[in-house]
Amino acid sequence: MTRLATALLFALLFSAPVGAAPVEIQFSSSDGITVFGDLYTSADGKSAPVVLLFHQARGDARGEYSGIANRLLKAGYNILAIDQRSGGDRFGGVNRTIAGLDKTDYAYCEVYPDLEAALAYARESGFSGPLAVWGSSYSAALVFQLGAKHETEVAAILGFSPASGGPLAGCAPQQYLAKLSIPALALRPQGEFEIESVQAQMKEFEHFGVQTYVADPGVHGSSMLNAERVGASTEATWQVVLEFLARTLTSE
């Protein structure tokens, strides 16, 4: 090999982003469901902060989060994004968890064990840094439950367009707010404020000390961070999210 070829190979190997490629993982929920996901490991190792990503209805981890996960990874976070048992091909991807199930009509509240299992997997795998749980639409409702029930393990909550109403009866985010003592951020696109229940929910969040943000422009769920889906720059929303994560996931 020539000296030039050796130099080029060296540059290629050591300029590649460390840990950029996710590893597919799987684990079992408490009720026996095999949950699939993607693990992105930070160059800073397992002691770096961790963000658990949960998708919206009819979605999957890769379809909703591949771009978002990579940006968070570059910011120094370990990322675990899972396919919940309620999802689909909304973003053109495949929900691997559903693909292995006979039953595919799980109610939103029935998905909660998948989130708990993801939290357990992260900790049992040795990821020791401060941890945030991040949900989109129906899963944005469920992360409030997860945070309220696991405050010693969860440092922060991010909810993008948290769902409520009939399908969330029994697991709506509002019922956990009075028990919440960790920082939380609830985000909505401006267009959703035409809905009275959204206005009421955001006022209740503020009453209980949850930080709120209105993305304008924006779209439903975590896609408000995807410029292609929004059709405009999403940097203002990204800055709010990154500042919240930096503030709440700082190691003591």
C-alpha cells in the first residue's frame, strides 16, 4: 500500500463518527412481549446522558427518529429508540415489534409496559448517566406516567403533542402531574391550539410547573423537529429541546 493510500485509509477510519451506526436490540416486557429497538452509543460511553425515544401512533422508531436520534447522538447523548406494540408504517418504516405479534390492536394504555421495559433495559445494560424519557403523541402521554412512577431513575420528561381524551382514559398525562417532581417539557405546534382540550391541557401543565413551548411553524409530535415534515426551519424548536436536555441531564 502506498503512503498516500495509507494516509487516506487512516483519515477515513478516524474521521468516521464514533458510535453513529445504531445496533438493533430486543428485550422482553413484563407481560412477555418481545420489543425491538435501536441503540445509539455515544462516543463518551455509557456514563453519558441517555434519552429514550418513543414514537407516535402508527409509527416506528426508525421512521420517526432516525434523523432526530443522530442529532442527539452528535450532542453527546446515548439513545434508545424502540418500536412499541402500538404502531405501524406511518413514516414508511416497519414496526418490528408488531411484525412479531399475532395481536396488533393494542390500546394506547396497554403499551406502557414497553416503556418500562426500555427503561429497565437501559439501566441493566450499564447506561448509568442521567436519563430522559421522550414521547410523541400517545407515547408523550405515557412518558408522564413513566416519569412519575420512576423518579429515582428518570431525570426529565419531554412530551411532544401529548395525547389525551377517550383513547387515553386511565393513562392521560394530567393525572400524573400532581405526583411529578422532576422537570418536564411539553411542546405543541401552533396549529393544535385551535383545539380547546389542547388549550386546557397546556394550562394544566403550566399550573403544575411543566415548561411549555409552542412550535411555530410545527407539526404534530416529534416531527416538529423535522424540517422536511414542517416545511421550514426547526432550529428554534431544536434549541429549546437541546437547552432543556443540557440543563436537566447535567451530571452532579
